[in-house]
Amino acid sequence: MVLRQGEGRTARGCPASGEGSSLQALETLERISDAVFSLDRSWRFTYLNTRSEWLLRHPRAELLGRVVWDEFPEARGSVFEQEYLRALQQQVNVAFEAFYAPLEAWFDVRAYPSSEGLTVCFRDVSARKRAAQALHESEQFLRSTLDSLSTHIAILDGRGLILAVNEAWTRFARDNGCVEDRSPCGVGANYLGVTDAAQGTFSEEAPSVAAGIRAIIAGRTEPFLLEYPCHEPGGHQRWFLLRATRFAGPGPLRVVVAHEDITGRREADEARRQLVREEAAREEAEAARERMNAVLERITDGFAAFDRDGRFTYVNRPAEAHFGRKREALLGRRLAEVFPCTQGSDMAALLHRATVAQVPVEEEQPSVVHNRWLRVVAYPSPEGLSVYFRDITEQRRVELWSHFLSDMGAASTRSLDCGDVVRTVVTLAVPTLADGCAITTRSGGPEDEASTEAAAVTPGLGDALRAACAPGAQGALGRLVAQAVSTESGVLLREPSGDSPRVESAVAVPLALQDHSLGVLLMVSTRPGLRYGPESLPLVSELARRTALALENARLYRTARQAVAARDETLGIVSHDLRAPLNTISLLSLRAEKRLPREEGVEAAEALRKIRGVVGNMDRLIDDLLEVARVESGRAVLDVEPLDVPRLLAQVQALNELLAADKGLRLEVAFEPGLPKVRADRALVVRVFQNLVGNAIHFTPPGGRILLKAVRRGEQVCFRVEDSGPGIDAAALPHVFDRFWQAIHARKAGAGLGLAIVKGLVEAHGGRVWVESPPGHGAAFFFTLPGLRQGGEEARP
């Protein structure tokens, strides 16, 4: 089967019947390491896998449908053409190895014919062919090399017999009186036998040599080394190094025994070993450098290395991408040569500081690439500098906007006036986020009145912004604002405007809250380095949302203030109008009671007293309403003085003792010794206690107990009013200080203003109030008041 690129699908794009396996085969061919291509009977390429593209150095798009001999004309007449023809003509598989000169490579080729053409599998075997050639050449070279060496070399078999010697071995034996045909150390001699039989003054090393060679033959050690002296007849002593080692390679066991004259080198042996160690260290360092380079290519941070002259010596791929330069354009050049703008820049200063001080330096600074920011770390070394950097442009933009929004939120809450809010936003935005900023707020009235607040780096730009925000404004900025209003979404200025002054970038976002439009926010930049893109729209939209929210809060605050003022005015009028008839009712009922006959008007007198009691309750309710209004409006007037805590508790006990006793309750007082005085309004604090103790008396069954207690809590005094009543339901605890809550949720309820008054009065003194009520264990109300230090200074909470 001849594979064709792109086959295997029907006209509808679905796999053809039975072609799932073909698709799987194609996917397999793409993954294998062998190169595969197919030719039809006209010698045209019908398929190439990825490996073929790489080995043939042509993309498949250039080869598909082309004649192989046209694309590779040097193959004509070669073994490639001969074997391919034989495979097609004889319909036999062929396999051969051949060298293709244009690609300078040896290929192992297998061709499989079919009725449709030829499928060729091949792989690059250049390395193996070169290795085989090198082996043959090395064998020839080895023989000549051995003979050219001054070292005496003999080849032994597994029994210790000498199989071959080099010229130096033969010459040494002849010079020392050995006759070649009767020599005990020539070819055919038993080297181990001679060693075992050695005797005399200079044979001390012989047993060690024999044992070492036998260990090599047995495979127990490799190699065996021994330095030994050699005493010549004239009394001259030379030193030799005997080296015995197993011959590496296939075939029968062979042992190479070499005697090297090391006289004159013995004294330098330590230096030689030192050199070897240094070379090993250098190789390890090089390997470590390669591993480090591999790591540096995989990291996402940019990395660049500089020599001591400030020239690039290494640049990883993220650094290439950031600089927009290939490493070939950077290596060997200084930073200022590639980027002239860095002369005297922050980057140049950082590299200089790290080089001079020889300490790591880390800094955030502008990149050499326009409008980008980096976090740079420079590490000095004797070789130069290693510099890591990360693009933090987006992070800085988000942080800048985050800080701005935080500052804007804090500043806009200082005033709840709409005009102040708008002025705060535009003033903060310039020049941090924009060269010019304008906000137009619309009243939404019949005439759609609008007001514009603008801030800019130049007066001319400010005038241009105000003009652009005017109704019916023309020009690029005017159309941008109109588009933002009509589309109710953020809009970017795509091209620099031709207006004067020239605006490089701008964004307009409507100020909208739900479905209500409040105006438009416009931000412009006259610098190429500060541009607004799609990534800026969410941030500017968030600024617009917060601005709209601040404006709405200001509007609601103004409305609330107006409502509070109207309520207070109404309460004052109602209170005044109610007190007059209530006083009249009270006086008339008292006068009527006095005129009743003593004997006959008992029931009528009791009714009149109840009327006066109801009038008193209504009068207290009016007082409570007025007190709540004063507290909530912040108009509560405090007549503060230093109060002694034990005396204050005694006063509260005296006011409520009879009421508690009348209901059969015990009213107890406890306090820590040495409590500081509190600075408070006596009448208002007593009222707080009266409300809390009154509630406790009301809800505690007869025989119960009420405790008034005071303890120190840091710089404050904490008061506690605890009862032994049924307590408060857990679901109700969060609401007990709400206005009118008790009236809605309690069965025996009043107006529900007492605890609201308590909360307002305590907070007016700078204290805090809360309640705790474990199920079935009564209720405990707590409130704090600031204590006075010695000398009368008020403690801060």
C-alpha cells in the first residue's frame, strides 16, 4: 500500500469505512524514529513522515507530488536508483547502505514494493559507518603506534603466554643480552612462569606482578599498576611503571602488559596527578554548565550573562523573546551597543553597582523594551554578571490600580459631597494613571444638566477634556464620549487623535449603577509609553463603578440627611403638639379626682389615676423618641464629669432596690477594688442603668437575682447587668439593640426603644455594649466606659 498524505476521510469529513486502522498507521509512522516516505510508480512522493522531512531537509509540502529524481538529481545513476528500480521491477524487498554526498550522510535503506509504488524506510547511519571506518583505521594505526612507542608492550593470553610484543620490547630484551630465539621473554614464552621463577636481589616485585596479572585474568581487578626500579649492569637505576590491563573488546581474553620508563617523570608525578584532577574538575564544571544551560532554557524568567567587559556571553530563550533579539545578535556585544537608550539608564546603573560592589543587587525598574517593567536581580562573580529578570508590567499595573483604587476609596469617603468626590477622583488620577482625566455627571432632570470636572498635566489638555465632554462635542474625544454613553460600555481610542493637543491613547467608560446612568469617566494619555488597551478596560471600569457608587452614596447621604432633618422636625412638632393635650388630660383628671366625694367616688378616682399613669407612659415614650432621634443624629449633648464607680453603682441600687423587692428579687452589687473613675454624663449613664435594670426586673420571675458588677478591662471599666430570668433566644440576640424590635417580637413589649437608647448613649461616650445569654441561664448585658488614669487623663480604648 502506498500511503498518500491527507487520505482516509470521506467528503463529509468522517473516517472512511475501514480506514480507522489507516489513520492509526499514519499516526504511528509520525511517531517512529525511522524516516518513511512513499513513491508512486511515476516516482512521485505521496507521503513523508516528520522524520523524513528532517533527514531530507525538505518540508513535506515541497516534496509531495514531486518526482524524487527531480528533487534529488544526484541520486540518479546511484545505488539508490538501481536498488529502487530492482525492487519495483522484480517486486522484491531490497536493503542496502549507501552514501549520499549532497546530504553528507550514510543511509541504511529498506524499500518495499507494491502494485501502487514503493515505500522506503531509512535511517541515518553515518555515525556507525564512521565508527567502523575509524575502527579499521585505528587497528592499522594501533600497530604502527605500538611500534613507535618507547614503552615496552606485550600481549598475553589467558594462560600468561606472550602472543605479541612491540619493537621497544624486543629492543629492550636484545639490549639486555637476551637472544631472540632463546629468550624467556619473547613471543611464545610464559610470562607468568618467568615471573614466578624470578629470584635474586631485584625480584622483590615479581610475586606482586604475578598476582596482579592473575587477578586481571580472573576478572577480580582492572587494571594492575606497579612502579618498580630496574638496575642495569653499569649500576645505573631506572624506574618503570608496569601497567597490566584486560584488553577491551570481543574475542578471547587478552592482557596488555606495558613497561613504561618513568625515570625523570617520577618527581613530577604529583604535578601530573594535580593536572588530572584539574582536568576532571574542568570537565565536571563544563558538564555542570551544560546542565545549568538546560535549566535556564526551561525557566520562564529571562536570564543573561555578561563577562567582565559587560558583553553578553549567554542569553536564554525568554530573554530573547523579551528583548526581541536573537541571541546571535546579542552575544559578544555590550548592552548599550544593542540598546543605545540604556546609556545612563536604570539598568546600566544596576549592573554597574553590582559589578563595583560585588554584591547581589535586586530592583524593579523600566525595561530596555519600551513600556515594560522588570524585576531584575544581578549576581556578580569573578567572570562577570549573571542577571535574572521577570516581566512584572501587568503586576505593576494591577498594583498601581489597586493602590489608586484604595486611595480613591479612602479619599472619596472623607466627604459625601458629589463635587468633592468627583474632584478627588480626577485629581488622584493625574498623573498617576493618566495625563488627563475628566468626569461628567448628569443630573437626569428634564434639561439633562451636566457638570464636568477635569484635571490635566497642562491647561490646554484640561480645556480639551471639558470640550470633549460637552453635549454634541466633535473630534475624536467627543465621539469617544458619545459612543460610551450610547453603548453603555467602555470604549478605547484605537488611533492617536489629530486634535490639539495630540492624544496618543484614551478610554471612556460610563458611570452607571444598575440601570441608572450618572455620567462618563474619560482618561487620556499624551505619551506613547502610557497606553490604554483591552487589558485596561476592566480596571477603568472598576474605577468608574466605584466612582458611581461613591456618587450614589453621596446622593443617598444627602437624601438621608434631609430625611433625618425632616424626621427631627416632625418629632419636635409632634412632641410639642402631644405634650399640651397630655398635660391637659393629666391636670383635668387630677382636678376631677380631688372633687370626687370621698365615700362615693372610689372607682372613679382609681380610673382617673390610671388615666394619669397612661399619660405618664405616653410622656416617657415621647422622651424616648426624642432621645433616640438625638442619639442617632449625633446631637446628644454630654455633660461629662469624673464619676466614682462604687458611688455610681450605689446610686443605681438605691433607685431600684424597692422595685426589685416589691417583685421579690435580690438586687446585688459587686466591683473590683481600685477601679479608676470614669468620665461620663451621670444622668445619661444612670438612664442606661435604669433601662437595663428595668428590663431585668421586668423579665426575672419572683425569687430571682439581679447583679450589678464593674471590673477593669484594660484601660476601660466594664459594667455588667445580669439577671436569672429565662434569657433571650439565640436567634433574637443580634436584634435586641434594634429600634422597635421588642415591640414586634416580645409578648409583653413596650415601644422597643430602651435598648436602642442604651446602645446610642454608650457609644456616644466612646464605649461598647453587647449581650450574652446562654440558653436557660438568664441574660447579661455589658457596656464599657473609658477610665481615667491617675492625674485625670482619659484612657484611650
